[in-house]
Amino acid sequence: MFRLSAAAVVACGLLCAALPVHGQATSPMTVPAATTALNEAIRERVDLLRYGSSYDVRGNRIVLGDFVAQYYETQRFQPDWTAPGRLDLLLAAINDVRADGLNPEDYHLAALQSYRDDLRRGRKLALTEQADLELLAMDAMMLATYHLYAGKVNPDTLSSKWNFTTRQPAPNPLERLGAAIDAGRIRETFDAARPQHVWYQRGRERLKEYREIEAAGGWPQIPDGPTMKLGGTDPRVAALRQRLRVTHDLEGAAMAAPSAAAPVFDESLEAAVKRFQERHGLTADGAVGAGTRAALNVPVSARIDQIRVNLERGRWVLHEIHGRFVLVDVAGFRVSYFENDEPVWTSKVIVGRPYRETPIFKSLITYVVFNPTWTIPPTILVKDKLPILKHDPGYLTRNNIRVIDSSGREVDPQSVNWARYSAGNLPPYQLRQDPGEDNALGLVKIMFPNPYMVYLHDTPTKSLFDKDQRTFSSGCIRVEKAFELAERVLGDPEKWNQSTMAAVVASKKMQTVYLAQPVPVLLLYWTAQPRADGQVIFRNDVYGRDALTLAALNSSFRIPTALPAR
């Protein structure tokens, strides 16, 4: 589950050292004029790292031994952590990773604090202890900054379809690390390691806020009972007001509690409920029924975990989110079009059922098809269509689906013995639906090469967009405003606009249009997103992916927990 593959560790040892020092030019590392006893003690410890099976310091294994050794060899075994106050800076930076949803104990916090306590008490450390401190502190800094830079959990182990790239290092990594430490820029190096994206900083702020809510006792639970809505009275209204007050859905003058004798569900409370529902992907009707009550009663600890998991996802991919691109938020059932890093358009989408999950990956949109045909994929044929055809071959004719043999000739569906076929014995035919308003792909599809047969498309079934949880497809992404998205990605409004696209559709002829410039498309999975207004959008974990990431995030990095890959 963790980034400890050979290639990843190579990147880890170099990457964490490669972080820019906020524009400051780097200079060659200074080399001591003469070898000291401490230099020799560090060299002996480095030899153990190089040639021993493992090395522990005060019960903490040096995780990145090869690269800690490489660093000190480059330094000619010059010590870095003997300067007064430098260890304090490192400990402060390590403690601060808690705001990133990481565990400071993964970075030798207790052992480093014990060294600092010894020094503060005036205890003189033996040369071997000083050398051990060097290795421990350097390992902590390398490991923590790498986790901030690219994530603690390896997403490749969570999904075989993952194809996002890990952030790449800058040139001269060891020199950069040495220059940063020499200048005392420990915190700045940690800050530079974090994703340089406004979403990430907002996420850190919201995590801090929700932890403060937890420390203050969390929020009240709303007891079961009938639906609460505008104009009604209910003894639970007071608890509801307090619950919405804690998360700032109820603010201003509306925060004043009503008389205990008249717990009225008034207009201010209805508006607050709507704000809460909108943030949680619920129909914003202002009424508190079972679904809204369940969302209100999710404990703050669970919301904290959601923010932590999504900060980790941010460390995996936020470096990919820049410029002009399309982002599909699978858990949020939304697709957005970005220009200059900001969303300028959005639409509802329908994604795969839980047993036919829409995969998480990236690609390039290269062409758009108007009046598409639909060739039924083998999986859908076996699971969805064959059971129907065995009892009702006329289904194909009624739905304008043609049966095509290997020679390209059309076959009468009534002449085929569909009962002969199964998952282990597929029919030797292609089932292709004609273009038209009833086509499963609607009237337009937006294509990006991928091995999963997943794309964005229109749909004739518009009513499903009114549902709160939209997991109804077989993996592809159905877009409510598909023609608006097509116009955006085609990027030529004079030639391709709603009017010209409508004319092509009216011709009822299939037409493929290639993009002049391919547009990146990112299929991601966010269950918590910080907004610019200080609020957090929460979504249900429809595919059960949060639990695996959280378990890995909570596990000790030094003793990885084996978890099933998804």
C-alpha cells in the first residue's frame, strides 16, 4: 500500500531533497576542511546503512537508509543537525504535518523529541549518539517531505487502472537539500513539498477547523422522528439549529434559538437546511427527512477522516490539475470544464453502478461523435442483454439494434438461438444500435482513448439526473449537458455551437469531429472538497474506496499493512 517500490524509493530519496527553496539560488554544499571525530562516527553509521540489513535508532528504523547514506557521502559526512535550534525547527515542521492528515509519529517524532530533551537537560551525547541523531533527523525530513510531495499511500495498489504520474524532482536534489538545511529553511522546505494548489491549503484549514469542532465536543445528534419542514413545530428543532450552527450553515441573526415553548421550523432554518443539503449532494428541499437526518448525524470524526483521505488524494494528483482540462468527479456525480485552473462550466453526470465502477484514470479527449451508433460491449451483452434475448428476441428490433455477423451482414434476430450463448460462449455477432434519440449514447459522445471502453456521452434517460446518488451506468459517464460540454472541448464556437450541432443532429447522420487541440480529461474521486467560502462539500463514498485509503494512511509506515487492491 505504501510507496516503497524500488523506483519509488529512488524517487523518494531524491525527490524530497529536490524541493525548491522558494526561488533562492542554491550553492554547492560546504565541505569541512578536516575530518573530525563526528565525521568519522557518521561515516561508520553510513557504512552500516550501506551494508547492514537494517539500522535502528532508539527503536526507530531508518526507512530510507540508502539515500540517507548517499546524502552524507555527498556531504563528506558533515553533520547537519548540531546547530542550535535546528532540531527544534525540524520537530515543529514534523508536528505540522498533522494538519495534512499525516501522523507525525511516522517521522520519528518521539525519538527526535527524546534527543532534544537530552540536549536541553545538558546531557552530552556520545559521538555515536550524535551520528545516530544525524541519520534519524535526515530520514525523518526526507520521508516526511516525500509524503507531502507525492503521498504516503501508493494509489497503484488501490487501483490497477491508476495511470497518473508522480510529481517529478527538480535538478540537483542533494545540493538543494543541503542548501536548505544550511540556511535553516526547514519549514520552508516542508511548505514547498506540499501541493502548490489553493484547494490543498483550503483542505488543511478545514481539517484544522473540524478538529477544533471535535475538541469542543462535536455536534448534537438529531433523534429519529417524522420529517421536519417549514412551518412545523418539533422538539428536535433546537438540536437541529445547534447542529447547523456548528458547521456555519446557520449564521447571523438566524442563529438565535427560538423559544423553548415554540420550537418552530422557520424560514431561516429552512434556508440553513438547504445549504447543508447542497453541500452533501442531497436534494435541497429544506426538509429534514431520513436521508438528511442521516447526513446530519455523521460524526465529526468521520468527516475528519474524509478530509484526511482527500488531502492524500490531493497529494497524488493536484500537480495534474492546471490549465484547460475536463474533470469528472465520480463520487460527486459532476463534470467540470476548467480554464486557467478554474472551473467555468459544470454539469451533473451519471456514473457506474457499484459493481461496474467507473475507473479512475486520465486521458486526452481527441474527438466528438454526433449521432453515434452504439456497439454493445461484451460485458453488457452477457450481463444485461442475453437474459432478455433468451425470452424476447424482438427486443432488438424494438430498440433499433441490428445483429451483424463477422462478414458485416445483417442477421434476423429471430433466426438466432440466443439460448445457446453465455459468458463462456459468446454469440459470433456484433449488436449495434442505430443513431437516434433512443440510442443508449444519446445524440453525442465525447471520446478519449482508454482500455476500459469508458467515455462521456449523452443519454435518452434524463430523469435519472434528478436522483441524489447517480450510479446507474455500466461504467461510462452520462452527461446531463452533453452538447454544452462538446462545444467547450471542440473549442471553436464559430464553427461548433449549439445551433450548428443541432443541424448535424437533425441530419441523423453520424459525424466524427476531431479536436484541433486534445483536451486532458481527469477522472477523479473526491468525497470531501473545500470550497472558497470556507465550507466543505461532502459526498458519499459510493464505491467504498475511502476505507482502504484511510486504513493505509493510519497504518505505521514502517510496518505496512497488506490490504486488498481494488
